[in-house]
Amino acid sequence: MQKPGFVERLPPDIRQALLAAAVMLAAVIQILDTTIANVALPHMQGTLSATQDQISWVLTSYIITAAIVMPMTGFIAGRFGRKRLLVWSVAGFTVASGLCGMAQTLPEAVLARMLQGVFGACLVPISQSVLLDTFPREKHAKAMSLWGIGVMVAPILGPTIGGWLTEFYNWRWVFYINLPFGILSLIGVLALVQESPIDRERRFDLFGFLLLGISIGALQLLLDRGKSLYWFESKEIIAEAIISALFFYMFIVHMFTHKRPFIEPGLFHDRNFCVGLVLIFFVGVVLLATLALLPPFLQNLMGYSVYDAGLILAPRGAGTMFGMIVATRLMGRMDPRMIIVLGGLCTSVSLWLMTHFTVDVSQSTITWVGFLQGMGLGYIFVPLSTIAFLTLDPLLRTEGSAIYSLVRNIGSGIGISVVVTELADNIQRNHAVLSEHISPFNHLLDWGVLPQIWNTQTVQGLTALDGQVMKQAVQLAYLQDFRLIMWMTLIIVPLALFMRNPGPLELHAKPDPALAE
């Protein structure tokens, strides 16, 4: 009889912890790359001799390819095996990261980023399904807490890490940093992950994939280019909106009428999973929409450097980790749905506090408000990710995880587009309203030294006055965006009460035959 290897001799708890670290690391490097490259774009633009519009394709190519390939995760895992897919995805993503760092021209960089998107698309959903199947039901909250630390904290820390690497080394290290972590993850996956059952008779629904892929691709192009083309004033944006909506409608009809559709419609028969999709969509909105607003608020209005702004925002990630740890412990003692509601209230309070920010707000205030917001998101994420999959057929978990991650990413993209558009519109509206008070009949302008600083009779005075009005208009626009996200959170989070109550998770401590090796 062959002696068990070193891995097999490890205690089960140690094996589970090492497996969780390996698959979580795979998810982290993929999610980190959605935000870590943002701060490096100006430096890449100079090195690659690209315009501002051209360099944006370094981000867009990655997002679009990942979004199109991600729904294929369930089919590929079922047809070729989950471990085999994870191994090839980690290895391919690691090699593509090295190619990104070595790129000498813009086409090389875009092609390498597309390869990153193709190989990285499966990493997040596969890592989630592996953890759900590895840990027994009563430990699902702990598994989702570990997984959520990577999924939620990585995009928060991405700008900080990217800013530090770009400032003290160069932009290429934004991609090279993936290499050692990718190799470690690959070793862990090869040694610890068990292969899933393979369905060699499963056929690929090419037509369904094309319908969904075209719809997602058109939507991502619309979100990426909408602001620069003034949204629906552009024929291109109108065409992309029509294509996205039409092909998505055709995909829905196809999914519910085809014998073996690209996505199993049984996913949407589970109420907890469907409500979970709605909620995770808005978690994506809140998570990255606020991240899209705070760095420019700190840099453009308050004068912080990219690196310093990243450091100030880092405690938000610590709050998320703290919230996940606390939520994991609370789930054994109270209704998980109430923890989601509590997280929504914490997040809403933090956003309400942000509506009172000024350019004189202290670093300590930004820090503890960010910590509170991160904590609220942590309270939401762990119970939501747990009970959304708790009643789902284990055979559908990989496919469900892909849809779950895709919806969160789409929520992030739409959320960023909405708040950035609202920011620009509110700046114009605020400037117009504030300018109405600038006239020779406003005697407040005659007070003290103001006539010398803002002399309305000279071009220089009017220019200085307009600059101050614009600064106030921009500040108000940011606060109005924070208020918009606050109301969205308050309205949506109570939907958690429509999920079936699983009770404290100790009630599910009975062994599940579907999870047995």
C-alpha cells in the first residue's frame, strides 16, 4: 500500500486552512488587478506613447474580456474538471501578468491585459465554489469570511499598493507583483484541491454564450465610453444600449426554452439566490462607487498625493476585515438576515457622515468613517454570501458563483458610471445656482477685504471669484453623490428580509452527503 504523502498526513483543519489560503490568493490577485492599475495609467501613458483615450483600453480590455468569459465558468468546470480549470487559470493569469509588465507598446499591453481577463475570469467564482464544497455547512460562514476578505479588501487596497509601487519603483511592478503570489497559489491548488466530477457528455451552448457575451460586451463598452461621449447624445451609446438590451432579452428567452442552455435556469428557482443577486449588485455599487469618488475628493480638493490618499483609505479595508470576523461569530447566535440589515445601517450612517465632509475635514474623521463603512460592508457580505448559496443545489454552485461574481462586477461598473455622471451634472447645476448670487447688488461681496480679492470690476477678480464658486460647486457635488449612495443603501438592504430565514447556522451542522469526498 502506498504511504500517504505529506499533504495527506496533515490534520484536516490544517489542510482546509491551506486550501482556503491557496484559492483565496488566486481570487485576490485577480480582483486586485481591477483597481491596482488605475493609479499607474499616467505613467504607462508616457512609456507606451499613448493618448488618454488609448491608455484607458488597458483597463477596459481587462474588464470586458473577464465579464464575457466569466459566465463560462460553470460549463468549463463541469466539462473539464474544476481543479484542472483552476490550475490553468492561475498559471495563465500569472504568465499574462508577466507579459503585462514586459509590454513595450500599447497593443502588447492591451493584448496581455485581455489574456489576464480571459484566464482571471474564472478565479473568483471557482475559489468560492471550492470553499463552499470543502467546508461543511456549519462552517460556510467562516469560509465566506475568509473568501470575502480577499474579494472585498483587495479592491480597497489596490490603489494604495499600486500608488506605492508606482511611486517608489515603476508601473511594471504593478503587474510583476502577481508573479510570486500566483506561483504560491498554483502550488497550493495542485497539492490540495480535489478534482470535481466531470460530465463529458455536456454540450456547449454556443448560441446562448454568444447572446450573453455580446450583451455584456456592449454594456461594458457603454459604461466605459458613456461619459466621454455624453451618454445618449451619442449614436454609439444608443446603439450599444439597444444591442445590450436586445441580446439580453434573446438570451433570457433562449435560456428558458432550450433543452441544455448555457446557464442552468434552475439557478433562478431558488429565492435566496435570486434575492442575493439583487443585494450583491448593490454591494458592488457601494463598494467601488465610493472608491471612485473618495480618491479624487482627497487629491483634487484636499491636495493629498496619490500615495497619501491611499493610506488614508486603507482603514476601510481593516474595517471590512473586522466586520467579517464579527459577522461570522454573530451568525451562530442570530438571524443572518438581521446582520445584513445591521451592515446596511452602518454603511448608511457612514455615508450620511460623508455628506458633511468639507475640504477641512480631518484625517482622523475620514479614517474612522471609512472604518465604519468597511465594517458595514463586512457585516453584509458574509451572511449574504452564505445564505444566498445555502439552499442552492451543490451541483449548481460553480455556475451560481460565476453569476454571483458577474452581477457584483456589473453593479460596480454601473455604480461608477452613475456616480461619475451625477458628479459632472451636479457640478454644472451647482455652479449655475451659486453664480446667481454673484451680482453688483449682493452687498456681501463688499464686506471686508472681499472687494480686493474678488473685484467684480476686473477680469482677474472675476476669474478668482469663479474659481472659488467652482470649488464650492465641486465639493457640493461630491456630497450629493454620497447622499445618493446612502439612499440607495437604505432602500435596498431591507430586501434581505425576503430571503428564507436559515436560522443560526448551528442548525445546519448535520453532515451533507453532497459535500462528502
